[in-house]
Amino acid sequence: MLLYHSIKIALVGLKTNKTRSALTILGIVIGVTAIIMVVSLGQGAKDLILGQIEGLGARVIGIIPGRQPKGPTDILATLTASLKERDLAALGRKENVPHAADIMPVVFGSETASYEGETYRPTIFGGSELMADIYDSYPERGRGITADDVRGSADVVVLGQTVAEKLSPDRDLLGERIKIKGRNFLVIGILAKKGGASFINFDEMALMPYTTAQNYIFGIKYFNRIIVRADSEANVAVTVEDVKATLRELHGITDPDKDDFGIETQADLLKTVGTVLSTLTVFLAMVAAISLVVGGVGIMNIMLVSVTDRTREIGLRKALGATNRNILTQFLLEAIILTGIGGIVGILFGAGLSFAVSLVINNVFGLAWIFTFPIGAALLGIAISTIVGLIFGLYPARKASYMSPIDALRHE
Amino acid sequence: MSLMEIRNLTKSYDEGEVSTLVLRGLDFKIEKGEFVAVMGPSGSGKSTLLHILGLLERQSGGEYFFGGKQTGEYSEDEIAKVRNKKLGFIFQSFNLLPRTTVLENVKLPLLYSAVMEELWDGLARQAIEAVGLSHRVDFEPSQLSGGEKQRVAIARALVNNPEVIFADEPTGNLDSKSGEVVMEIIQKLHNEMGHTVILITHETYTAEYAERIIRLRDGMIESDTNVLNRRAGKLFQK
């Protein structure tokens, strides 16, 4: 007897028991749907987050003050006042860092802002006139911070959408004066709405010259970051080395392990965040895969009932000349075809739901979420569900094949 | 050489400690082309005898030669092959696959045979025609009357052109009119196509379609006689 005939018999068997077949595969469908959704949404989230990190610009290098922790007990890492004006000056000299196109110091922290009785606590972000270009944060209305504002420690502020709305739900704040830490600031610009999950959330920020923030808001002489932008992507690595060399010389550091600063590049961040997200996705997919095993137990359960139910059929087939192997093959194929179909249906469901979710995220939350169909996970889903069918179908199929034709025919 | 021969055949069923002897040493021969009815009251062992002769179960003692070969020498797979190629079964309760057309039901034995698939349809239709059900090929069992169902079962038994057809109380679930039609078809198959037929029944009326009657009582042969006034089929003689 050819395999093709066995498949045909199995298919007929499944077709004549449609409801049962459909119920049997439900567990597999749900399991595979879960896997596909987890992987697809995981991939979407990863693409989105990595996309936002990439949005920072491949040429951007962040210098972080303080020794970077090498382990969980590395307390010295908390020393954060190591980046100062002289570092800025040294990094700005062409002979030190020849490929640095732009350099901007950054200070930030939370502070309460108020306007006519309304208060809100935005993130104060102090930078230079380069801020708008580096972070693509041009004001929607009004103007941005200028070099003159920085030089003169001007009391000006550019507000993010959320900050502006919270402080004054009805009135346009452009040109008004708001109070931050008891000091009056002129609102010179309002940022465009960026969306809730940007990597740096400008909606929640109040931008001002770093000089103003240092002198009047935080009262500090150091920077929280120095941002260096290389003149090309190819020169990022060289620039990182130049920055390190410059700062080490300036700070008198000979042992790289004792650096009192850290370097952050987009590539590093992409790698770290990407790894975390991938690990998370794999973990969740594995949890979903466990549900496939549960689905397999369901299959075995229903196949056993099916074997008992179809005792007469088995007996008849044997009386008509089916061998034990024929019967075994038939029931095993039924299980495998069932789980295979369950896998395919699960992939379609999973892809469909993931697509629906991506539409919702796109339209409701306004994020640039890209739907991806995880081909690897789909193949894996089909493979696992088929193997589940094989494993959990074997016992019922063997039971069927060992039935004696006459016991089977007598069965009422 | 007889087609079938049994020597001192016994069969017992063990249910825990208790052993029930169902067949207590039977001897007979059945020649190719015979039409034999096995009669007896319920519990006489006639069904068990048919199951053993039909290679559906094995005897406990004694010998059974089929086509000159000791059936004890057959492996499970060989027995399946013999059942498929040389034996046809008709059961009291029809045993048709539900929600499956007449044509597919009749094809069933071919699925397990070495017959090429191209021939299946033709063979099945031919067998269906032989039982006069050509107008029902695409019907499902639930749409057929009891008599028609049994005729489908006969067609299924025929489709492999077996040497022996076993009929286990084929009229047991039928009204007398349908029963008569079924018996006449079986007789016609025997007369015109030369199939050996072994019929199990407890009705003398039905048994008299055969040429020879073996009567069982309590697992032993009570009598083995030829039928003098054989009931002649008048089917298709309108």
C-alpha cells in the first residue's frame, strides 16, 4: 500500500469527523498562534526600538561621566562630575579630535515648571544650538536655541507638546513667560509632537541653553553628557579612540580600566538593546512552545477516544485485509496531518493577529511599527507541531493497530 | 486437495480463571465452489467457527488448512493478505463506513490490495452492478434501506474477486423481503460466478439456499447433510 493511499485514508477519516478534528487541533492552533505572535511582535518591537536608536544618528558618540561599572559592586561608578568645561575645550581642538564635526555638552534633570497656577515637572534638557539638528527636534512654531542664547545664558525655553499642554491646556504658551525653579523663562518655541515611545521623549521636555541650566537651574559646573558627532560614519571608531586619548591625557589616566568616563555609540547601544530584546523574544516563544506540548496531550487524549470510538472501523479494515502497519500508519498520519493543519492555521492566525496589532499600533499610537512575518518561527511552528503529532499520536495509533479484528467487530 | 479442511478444531476463551470451551473438536472439509450453511442455536459456536475459518481469529487446538496450507504457519501480515485477496466478508450489521459513499465503501478492500488504482473505480462499479445498486453509487449508507446496505456489503465482499465469501447472519437485521433479495444475490454469485460461500444462520429457511448444511450444537457437529429441496432464487426473473 502506497503512502499516498494512507494519506488519502487518513484525510477521509479526518473529514468524516470534522468537528472532532477541529476541536483536536485547537490546542495546536493556539500554541502556534502564540509563537508566531510573540516572535512577530517581538521583531516589530525590536525594529521599532532599534529604529529609534538609529534615529539618534550613526555619527553620534555620547561621552558619559564617571567610571563605567564593571560589576554590580562597582561603587566608584557613581562619580559623575568628571566632565567639565576644560574637557569640552580639549575635545573641541582639531589636533585632538580631528573628525569631530560637532560637539555639544548636555545637562539634564527634573524640575518643576509653573504657569498661572498650573505646575508640571518636565525633564529640563540643556544643550546648545546644535540640539535641534542632532536630535531632529526642530520647533514646530517659534524658534530654537541659538548660539547667542548659550553665550548669554538666556532665560529662554522650548517646550515639548505634553509640557505645553499640561501647563496651559487652553492658551498658546508661545511668547509667554513660565516659571522654572522660581525664575522666569520666555517660551520661544514649541516642539512638534513626537509620539509616546521615542527613545528620548521630547514631548516631556523643556529645552534650554546648557549654560542657563547649569547656572540657574541645577547649579553645577559639570556636564551630564558630551555629545560628539563625527564627520562621517566611517570615522566614528577613530573619533571614539581620539576622544578616549584626549580625555585620558587630560585626566592623567594611564590604565584604561581606570577611565573616569564612558563612551556610548549607536552601534554599542544597538547591540545591547538588540540582544536584550532577542533574548526576551526567544524566552517568550519558548513559553508559547510549552503550550504546544499541552496541545499535544490534547491530541493524544482525543485520538485515544477516537480509537475506541472507531473500534468497529478498525476491525472492519482488518477483516478486509489491512495489516497492523496499515492501521498504525493511518492513525499516525491522522495525528500528523491534524497537527500539521493546526500549525498552518496557527501561522495564519498568528500572522493575521500580529498584522492587526501592527495596524492598531500604527494608527492609534502613531508609531512607525513594521509588521514582519517570521518565516523562521513559522517553519519551526510547523515542525514542532508535526513532531508533537508524531509523538503523541504514536501511542493511540499503536493501540489501534494491535486490536484484533474480531474484538473490534463485536464492539458495540 | 480441499479448499478448507479442519481437523479436531477446538476453541476456548479464557476469562481469568474460567475457561469456556466453545468448539469441541470439529472435523470437515469444504471443497472449492461449495455453498455451505452452518446452522445452530445461539451459543452453539457457529460464529466462532466462521471467525476461525475466515482467519479473523486463531483456533486453540487442532489444525486448519486453507488451500492446503496450515494456517498456523501464516504470519500476521500473510493472514491480512489472505483475508484481502481470498476472503470476502458479509456481516449481520453491514459494517459500512458512515458518511462515505457506496462507491468508496466498496473500494475499501482495494485500498489494501496490490490492485492498481486505475482499476479500482471500474472494479467497484462492476461489483455494485452485480448487486443491482448502480443507481446508488453516490449515496451514503444513511440514505439506504437495510437491504440496500447489505447489498453494498456484498459488493464490497466481491470486489477483490475472493475465493470464499463468508456471510455471518446476513439476513439477521433485515425484513423477510429484503432478506430474500440478499440471499438470492448470494446464491446467484455462487451459481454464476462460482464463489465458495459459507453462510452462518439460525433460520432453516435461509439455510436452504445452500447446497449443504452443517448443524452445530454445543460446539460439536450435530449433522452434515446435503439440501434436498434447495430454495431456488427467482431474482431478476420478472
